[in-house]
Amino acid sequence: MTQQGLKLLLFICSVCWAITSFSDNLISAENQKEGVSVVVIDPGHGGRDLGASFGNAVEKNIVLDIALKLGTTIKENYPDVKVIYTRTTDVFIPLYKRAEIANKNEADLFISIHVNAVGARSVQGTETFVLGLHRNEDNLEVAKKENAVILLEDDYNTTYEGFDPNLPESYIMFETMQEEFQGQSVMLASSIQNEFRDYAKRLDRSVKMAGFLVLRQTTMPSVLIETGFISHNGERQYLTSEAGRTRLAYAIFRAFREYKSDIEQRSSFHLVTENNTKPVNNQNTGSAPSELPLAQSAGRAQQQKTDDVFYSVQIMALTRKLETTPDNFKGEQNIFRLEGQNLNRYFSGNFKSLEEAEQEQHRIRTKYPNAFVVAFKNNKLISVKKLSGH
């Protein structure tokens, strides 16, 4: 073969390899599925931190067993889901480390498991918390107890920026806490409570909101579950029994299964324009609490195509509803509101590119220092990091 013929053959082979490689990458990208592929399970307390205790019933031991049972069940039913524990033995893990484990592993879900105890022995039932400002003193007391673990950490005052778990005024910061995945967190929490009530036959104390430090620092949908009161005789017996812990773990798994299916098959957020109150591309048949109508500011609303990707900048999240007028938002005229069951989130702008949204974030941080960029795809609020990685 002549030198010219050899060069031609090598060129043809190179082109074929490039096409094949490109096709493989394209197919691989198309087959990538947004959803739940990494879950972090956090058994509360551990080591020198006993958690709640009553007689021989100790929280750190009960929740570790429930967490391991939950993780094992997820692995058995979803081998492709990576399950990570913040602890698998009786060791002390600081709160910030627990969130750090979830963030470093780019988890899609964070589930923190606890048990409760109060002075009144008649109190019983399960409750699941999402991040936010407490609505009543009972919720505040739960948060105080769970956050008090930081007092066992070295130099906690510096680590948590002066936060004192025993002072009610420390919790004011949660009123404007930014939580990118509030809707998904509420969706999972609601499903957990449904399964506790219907499958495990436990008393449902509902989905609640409170200021938990471990949830504050996570960057994915996160819940904190109180699986019962060991101060109640009947629930203590249930929680210390193998059968009881197994049933609770499976109830949480059933909620996880439902959440995973929902988050991968349908939109959790539905966009509504000013002149069209029906959700765009609404495939939901239920009334999950994560179905959040979007209230847009007058004159700036534009209907989104179902295959659109767009960015915005979240400036605050409040339990109260504010009209999106310039007077309420320091003169800003392009504000819209996302209404949730327990939280109203406020955004500035609608941008086609991440760069434009980042410019808006830089601009508006002079007025709202905690503003951050969010993204929507197919009418679904998704992680900016995941979107930019595609």
C-alpha cells in the first residue's frame, strides 16, 4: 500500500472512530435519567450523644437500627441507588459533618431519623420536619433538643456562627432561610406521614416546619423524621421491638419508593401564567403538597413551553404571602412568587442562560445578600449543578 493510501485509510478510521464515539456519548447522555440515584441516611446522635432516653430505651441505638434496615431495603429493591450512611456504628458525628457527607457525595436525598421524648407521657405519634421557621412552641422545642447536640462539639460557637440552640431569637434566621428544594422535601415528608399512618398504623402528627441545623446545611431535598415518643409507654415498647423498628423502616421505604417514582416520572412544580391558571403539562392525578402554583408579577409573565429550560434568582422564602409589588421588594419590578403549602418563595427574573441569571444574582445581592440561582426544566425545579453538568 502506498503512503498516500495508508494516510487515507488512517483518516477514514479516525472519522469512523469519532462518529462512533460521538454516537455512544449521545446515547449515553440521552439515557441519563434525572432522579434519585444517591440517598444519604442519617441516624441521629451517636457515641457520647445519647439523644433522648427513657429507661433502657436510648435514641441513638433505636434510630441506628431503623436507618440500617431502611438502607438495606433500598439496596435490595433498587441496586442502582447508592446508599450512604452518616454512621453505621455507635460514634459521634457533628451536625455539620452529617450535612457535609451528603453534600460531598452529591446526594439526591437526605433522610435524618430520630425519636422523641417529652415530659408529658401521654404524648405520642410520628412527625416529619422540613426546614423552616417553627409555627408553634412545640416545634421550637423539638428543634432545640435536636440542635443541642452542637454543645458537645469543640468550638461550636465558631462553627455555627454564634448560634445558640437554647435561645429562641437564634431561630429568627430560619424565617428567611433559602431552601432550594422545599417543595420536594414537603412531598417526601407528606408521603412518610401517610405511610406511618396507613401502613405502620401510627398516630399522624403531620408534616411540620422547624429550624434544624442539620437540614440547614444540606443542598438537596431533606427531611428529619421523629419516629415516635419513647416517653410514651406504648410507643417505647413499639420502638424497642424488632417488629416495630422493621415496620417503621419499611414505612419510610414505601414513602421513598413513592417519592422516587414521582420525582422521576412527573413534574413536582407546575408553572402558571397570569392569564392561564391551569398548570402547563400537568400530568399529576393526585394532590401532592408539592404542587406549587407560580404567581407571576403583572406585565412580565410569559407562558413557558414544556421543554423550556430557564433560570431565575431566588431572593427569599417566607411563611407569609407578599404581593409582588415594587413597594414590597425594595423597588424590584420583576418579582414572582412560588406558593407552597407551608412556604412562599420569591424570585427575580426569567433568564435563558445561566450567565444572565448569575449577573442578576450579583446585581440583586446588593439588596438581598442570600440570593441564589435556581433552574427549571420541563416545568420542574431542578438542581443548577445537575443542569449545567449535562
